[in-house]
Amino acid sequence: MPFWQRFLILLAAVVGVSVIVSVTWHALFSFYLPSYVSGVIGGLSAVLIWDLLKKTKPPKK
């Protein structure tokens, strides 16, 4: 998988995780999570997702 595809998947996942965490937090606690906190959570998930995407690269010949 080329770098740009991994990057787009990563970007979509980070934004998705941030939105899901923010909406879930608001539903559970009835106040909004600060955007920088959901951004940090999304950024931490990016590390795991990037590592997973690197492992899906086919072996070089």
C-alpha cells in the first residue's frame, strides 16, 4: 500500500476517533470535551493505526 493511501486512512481514522470520543463523552456526561483532549486521543490512536498500516506493507522483492 503506497504512503499516500496509508496517510489518508490514518487521517480519516484520527478524525473519526476524535469525533466518536467527543460525541460519546457528550452523551455520557452532558458537557463537551475540549477539542484538544479529543485531538490528543485521536493522535494517540494514530500511533497504533500507523504501526498497523506499516505491518500490512507487502515484503520487498
